[in-house]
Amino acid sequence: MTYGATPQGAARTFTRYVALGDSQTEGLGDGDEIRGYRGLADRLAEHLATAVPDVHYANLSVRGRLAAQVHAEQLAPALRLRPDLATVIAGMNDLIRPSFDAAAVAASLEEMFAALTASGTHVLTVTFPDIAKIAPLARPLLPRVLALNERIREAAARHDVTVIDTFPLAFATDARMWSVDRLHASPLGHARIAAAFAHALGIPGSDDTWSAPLVPVAPRGRLRSAGTEVRWVAGFAGPWIYRRMRGRSSGDGRSAKRPDLTPVLLSLKE
């Protein structure tokens, strides 16, 4: 589902795209540390380049960043780049912390929406899916997701921001949409988000197939499901909690993925 202002078909083209955010926008789950990460922002830039070959793209995202950090570190550099299109995706790192404050997170997002749209930038964002269906052990976090999503929709409406509302979409919680850590989208997940943005922007060649349900697969048995949960806690949830207890972040010492606007080279990867 898509909410908010959408450009009038081919009446507006975009040539300066800037992405702000955390690990999802950096592209984790879609590549690796050796080959590099592609991700939803790279993929959206490629959609744009199929219609406007001279489009330029910058990606200011850094993994592990909280919404307030994205605001403090990335908004000013983004505005200096004078984008006509921006994606702003942040809040998941806040949502899974004990100190989560939906109003404060939404305020950081809204300040970015306001500043970017006031400069003439068209902004896109997303809501978060039902985390309880992705990782059953995270079910207690569902009220936080609902509270943040409602505030994102309200803030977006106030600033004519286009929202891809993933929460009601059944396929958004399909295991195939997520990498094994269940925190980052898989290549398929990143591709679908990028396709949703492209469709919302009316990019030639885009359509609504991004929202099509995935082909059903046989459900896992109870024992296999239980084993998967145990391995997830040991391999991903546990190490994440340990880092937070030590006051560390996966983004410590890292800088923006693509700090300057540069031409988009179309990828041959699918």
C-alpha cells in the first residue's frame, strides 16, 4: 500500500537522488563485506537510471545509526547536495532498544521530512512490517511497531511524503524477504522495496508486481521451527544484545557508503 503525494507521472524526472538511513539503506543482506552491498537504494538508483541515464546518486547511510543520529549526521550533508529525490528510512535500531520512544523517533524523522521537502525534495519512506511474524520471539515489540508506524504515516501526511506501507502486506513478513539475521532484507526484499518506490514515482517500466504475493511454501514442523529460533538467538540476537551491553554499534568507525553525488552504473546482477 502507498500513501502520500506521488509525482505526476512523467511530468517530473529526478536527477539527484540522496539516500539517508541505517543498515537497510546501506544494503546489508544484499551482498557482503567482500563484494560490497547493493540494497534498496542502489536498486532504486538503477530504476531511475533506466529512465534518466544522467541521474546522480549519493548514499549517506551508516549501519547501526539511530533515527536521531541519522538526523544529526546525514541531514545537513544531504541538503548540501541539493537533491530532488530522497529516501529516509530509520527507526528499527531505536525500536529494538529498551529506551525506545516512538514520539522522539518520529520527531527525528519528521524534522528530516520537513527540511527536505521545504527545499523542494520529493521524499519517500516506509513503515515497518509486523516484526512478530518475522521473529516470533520479538512479539513483545509489536506495540512499538504499531505506535511508530502510525506516527510515520501522520508525519508523512503533513509534509507530502510518499509512504510505502509494508505493515499490511502479507509477503513483507515472508522469510524469503529477509536475510538469515531477520534484521535486514534479503536481495528479494531489497528488490521489492526498490520496485515499490519506483512504482510510486511512476518510473517508466515500473508496475505493481512488487506487491504480488509470493508463491506459498510448505510450513516448517514444530521441531524445525524451534531449532531455527534457538540458532537465531545464538547467532544474531545474542551478539546484538552483547554489543549493546558494551555500548558498541555495528557502525562504529564507519562513514557514509557513497557521500557524493556520482553517476549510476547499471548493475548486471539480478
